[in-house]
Amino acid sequence: MKPVFKIQIFILNDYLIYSQYGIIYTHRMGNSSTKENLITAAVEIFALKGYRDATVLEICKKAEANVAAINYHFSSKEKLFKIALKQAFKLAEATHPIRGTLTLEAPPQDRLRAFMEAVIKRIFDPGPSGLFDRILSHEGTREHTPPGMLISEIQKLQGDFIESIVTDLIGSPTTLLNRQARINIIALCIFPNIAKPARAILFPIHPTPDEIQSFIDGQVAFALAGLAALSNIEKTRS
């Protein structure tokens, strides 16, 4: 029978003290930079591998932190993911804000263009501003992310904004047509990150800024035409 090695853990003031294989380790838990490093590392690892395949060990190794720090600062991988998602969204908004420079009083067509332009530019952004949508590209095709948490967070970060736009254009947010419209708008924006073979046909190499803008113009025109058609359907039903 193989020997069983127990890990003993104690918390003293701001220090986590634990022993393994007879060796004593200490970790200063009150160090805010450790927490920040873990969040930064988590954003990058989740964007690279997604929630399912990212491991706490990988995140801690990148952050140069002990695994115990995850439990202390976040209590779980799920809570760390939630915070990392918000941080990635802040990075995206800094360069590609979904509202652009518009106010909430701007015409819904202009707000739709601002939203779609921001999301599409994030899709093609290889830098930090693209991390948020790279995370979503993993979670949109997998079932291992806690679904209630993901949907709730996305709704708060950008779902309410697109819901208000579609509601202004075609009517009540509770209708099936409204929900269908929102899903289709998102699909028009993010499919290059999910349907990689289709992206390769459209863009064999990374597109130029002019090519990206042309793609945006086409997707926005398609979305507006579809919304106009749905609005007519909604009117005939009411």
C-alpha cells in the first residue's frame, strides 16, 4: 500500500501556512498583487483554453502563485471565471466600446451599428481587447461552463444594451421574434471566431482594417434589413 501524505493547512493573520511531505510553506494572503496577477493570468488562460480546459494549476503557474491562493481570494474556479470575464470585458470596452461615443438617446440604428462594429472589431483583435470574445468563442460551443452564471453575466455586461436596441426597433423584449433577432445579431458578429472554416474562406489571411470595415458594413446592413422584416411581422401579429 502506498503511503498517504496529508496536507495540513493553517491561516495565521495574513498568512496561509501549510505543510506537505514534511516541508512547511508560507503564502502571504493579504498581498493584493497576487490577486491581481491571478485575475490577469486567468483572463489569458480562459481566453486560450476556455473554462472547461483551463486548470487552476495553469493559472497559478502563470501568476506565480500557490494554488491555495485561488481558494483564499476567489473560493472557486467558477468565481474566478466570473471575475476574469468582467476584467476581460473592461479591456474590450477600453478599445472597442459597444456604445461607441453615442448616448442612449441615439437612434437605435446607430446604436446597433456601434454595437456590431465593436463586437466584430474585438473578434479580429489579437491583443488584450480581443480576450473577452475569445473567451466567449469557447463557451458558445461548450456545455461545461455553469450556464446560469454565464448567461447572467453576459446579460449584465452587454445583453441589456442589445435588448434595448432590438426592442426599440421591433417591439416587446418578451416575444420570440425579439429573442430570435438578438441571437441572430450576435451570430452575425461572432461567427468568424466560431466557424473557423468559413472565416478561412472569407479571410485566408488576417484582414486589413479596410476589409474589416467592409465586413462590418455588410453585416450591419444585413441585420437592419432583417430587423425591418421582423418588425413588419410583429406589426401584423399585434
